[in-house]
Amino acid sequence: MKMILKKLFIILAFTTLSACTVIPDPAGQPQAQLTFAHMNKLALLVEKINIIDRNNAMGDVTDDKSLYFTTSPAKAMKNYLGNRFMADGGYETGTLEFTIEEATLPYKRVASEFKIMSAMKLDEKEEYTVNYRVKIVLKDNMGQERIKTTMRYTKSREFNRSLSIAALETAYLAFIEEAITEMDKGLVQSLGDNFKLISPNQPDPMQMNRGFDTPESSSKVYNGQIDNSDGYFEQLNPQPLIAPTASSSDTAIQTEDLPAASSPMPLQ
């Protein structure tokens, strides 16, 4: 009992000091930019790539902090899609569309595990959860859908409330970079296995060509991949690629839905 009280007293004293002393901002250090230029450019066998942002940043999500930071989750995803993939021809004038349907960042406060500190609102943390939903559609030169799927990803992380605004921004950027890097693995796999858009004559698409955008992320990388994957990724209803019907005069493309059950893709 004495040991527990002693430990509680030490934590209480430290937390009280932290509440009075804000962690200083990194002096003279500009915030990292989430460009995702550290990833190899991946050529896709399409004539054109469109990136559409339909995420409603002012939607119905409770306590959404998407616009609180300088680089929103939606902006980070647009940067990633724009810098990661490029059109390299194929399927005549086929177009690949990435539609960002959701890029939210709900937030909540997490009380201390110690009742006394919780009652005094000390040692509180903030939990942020990034939710991504990206629809991918391949269209032929007539604008008909040939194959489509929806990728969903969610990841949560807690931050100490004593962080300064600049320190929280830095931690947030590293968090979002890790999330998108984890999501990249499943997305690239789908573009190769389901869409058949990745040429085999390219360098390993998962190999980074230089370090991460944020130093906080680079310390957690192993062989080019995040080593502490704790996000959840799934692919919803991938549709198989169906060849045009030979007897059709307008070259209409038909698709067939797979069963409605989602296909979880655990991160390795």
C-alpha cells in the first residue's frame, strides 16, 4: 500500500509540474511536410489518374479535429495519392479514380487511470483516431466501370495534454504518416492483385527511396516498413475485372459484385 501511495505521489508531483510547464516548441525547426516523396513513384497501367476529395470536413462526426492541424488527414491522403502513383499508359484511355470518401479525425479526452488524479483532471491524454475510406474505380475509355473497391483504415493514438501546440503538431504528423504508410501496403496489393495495374518490370513498390518525412516515423521503420503496425485495414467488395462482351455493339463493360462480407487484410 505504501509503495502504491509513493508511486502515486511521484506521478502526481510530476504531472502537477507538467501542467504548469508546457513542453517548449522545437526552436527554429519547421514542421515536416507530408509529401510522401520518400516512396518510389509507382507507374500504373492507365492513361489517367484522378483524385477526388469528397470528404466532408464539417460533417456529422463528433469532435472531428480534421481542420485543427495545418495538414488535414484529407490533404495528407491527396499528397500521398498524387506523389505515389503515376499514369503510364494501358487500357487505351482508361482512367483510375481515387475518391476520398472519408478522412476524419475524431478526438476524445482520456482520464488518468488513477482515481485521485482523474478527479483533479491531471495526467489527462487526448486520443485521436484517423478514419480513412478511399474508393478506387477503374474506368475504360467509354467511362464504364471495369473494376472497383473501397479501402477502409482506422488507427488511434494517445497524446499527452501537456504537449505544446507545435509539439502536438509534430506528433500528429508522424501519426498520420505512419497510418498512410501502413495503408499503402494493402492499397498497392489491391492495385496489383485485383486491378492488375502494376507492371512487373518495376522496382519493388514497397521499397522506400529515402527516409520518412518525419523523424518520429523514421525511428520506427524496419526494412522500409513501419514496425509497430496497430491500425486496422479492410477491403470492401472488390469487383472482378470482366472482359467486354464480344457481341455488344457499344462495348459495354459488365461487372459482378462479390459477396457483401468485407475482407479484412491484417497488417504484417
